[in-house]
Amino acid sequence: MLVLYDAGRCPYCARVRIVLAEKGVEFEDVQIDLSDRPAWLYEKNPLGKVPVLEEDAFVLPESPVIMEYLEERYPEPALLPADPAARALARVWLERFDDLLGRDYYAARCGDDDGRERLQARLAELEEVLAGTPFLSGADYGLADIAYVPWVLRARETFAIDLEPWPSLRAWLDRLLERPAVAAELDVLAALRS
Ligand SMILES: N[C@@H](CCC(=O)N[C@@H](CS)C(=O)NCC(=O)O)C(=O)O
């Protein structure tokens, strides 16, 4: 059985939880307390970070790599486009995550003076993209959307950033939340608040 070393509050782990749920893959969920990480986690990932996926002797860190591994190992339902060029463009979204959202999200989370404004600027850029396409990598939902949605959800739910100024981003989030795999993440966030 697959094991996921996981933390509810971790958006990188959320990516993997969503892919596993979309593909209907059963797994054992091992929650890691990030404020008191067990020493053995470093044997699985020398960086001591989650997510880590494990199956017998095979141990895999790094959420983009895990997502792509799951896509290859469990091809149905497909979460990358069939067309090679479209697949490559979906991968560009994963590759550029830090520049396009991650860095400024963490600036906001760390309370940098201009962090919130910087995060809002990144959300405004996503709005521009999503005004022209239903999903980040085109006509179909997939890994690119899954790679970004945990942070957009946390911006709304945890940082109370009102998405009102960005109707296309809001509509994209609503479309994603119609999917049980993504909606389950709202429950994860609610449990963290309780
Ligand atoms: N590049 C990693 C980043 C994972 C990551 O930063 N996870 C955080 C939790 S959200 C973590 O384990 N932090 C512990 C630490 O930084 O020491 C990935 O994509 O999986």
C-alpha cells in the first residue's frame, strides 16, 4: 500500500492528496507534526520536508515529482493533456510556481511589509490568465490547476483575501471546488481552525 507522509496544513501535501483522490488511489496517511518532526523523517527525505510518498523500498519526495509519478503510475483519469505541446505547457506552470505564486504567498505568510500586496498582485495575474481559459493549462482541469489551488484556497480561507476583484479566478476556484477531491481540502482547512 502507498504511504503518504503528510501534514494537513501543508499546501504541497494538498497537491498530492488531491491527485490521489482524483485517481481513486487508496493510501495510508501518516500525519507529521511539522513543529516536532520525527528523526526518521530525515531518513526518508534528507530535507525533512513533507510530502513524501512511499511504497515498500521506494521513497519519493517533492510534490511536483510525486504528482507526475502518480500520473504515470495511475494514468486514469488523465491529469495532463494528451497533446505533447499542451503537456509541456502544463509543466511550465509547475516549474514556475515559485515566481507566479509561491514566493509572494510566503512573503504574505511571513508578514513581510508588502507581502499581502505582492500576493494580491500574483492573484491579479492569475485572473488575467483565467479570463481567457477555463483551466490553467487549457480546456481541461489537471495538474497545473492542482499545483496552484491549495495556495489560492489558503489565501481566501486563511489570509481572508477577498477574491471579489478577480471574477475569473473566483469562477475557476468554484469550478475546482465542485470536484470532491478539491472540496475535501476545505474540510482539511476547517479542521485546522477548530
Ligand atoms: N519542494 C517541496 C516543498 C515541501 C515543503 O516545503 N513542505 C513544508 C511543509 S508545507 C515542510 O515540510 N517544511 C518543513 C521545513 O521546511 O523544514 C515540495 O514541493 O514538496
